[in-house]
Amino acid sequence: MDLDVSIEELHQTIIGIVAQILVQTSAVQDERRAVYEILQDVHLTRAISAIKEKVNYELPYELTLMGQKELVESFYAPTNIYP
């Protein structure tokens, strides 16, 4: 690796990687919700194994930022909100 860190050291050091975005849930009240993509446990192990094998690893779509964003947007869609 570029920083002279072995894959094994990387695996023993990192317990998770998180990415976050804010999703607007209400245009009227400017309300937003945080959505997280978390790479940990089995998915982190698979990602590190992919690095070793020099292949790409992708999270299941429903666990990605875009998958979570779509879920939040569909939950807060005007047709799902009752007065």
C-alpha cells in the first residue's frame, strides 16, 4: 500500500468506515434526516479481502447512501404522510 501499511495491519486497525449525507424530508419545514453508509463487520472484512485480491467490493444497494436516501425519501413522500 502507499502508506507502507499492510493489509493485515489495516484489518486489525479499522473497525468501521462511515459516510453520511443529509436528506431533505420536508420542503415546507426545511427538515432533514441524516443517512449513513456503514462499512463494518462482514462487509469490512469482504472489502479488505477485495483489496488483497485487487478486485472491487460493493455494499448491497440497500446499505449504500443512495439506497438509504431512496428509502428515507419514499418514507417521507407526501403520499405517506398523514395529517
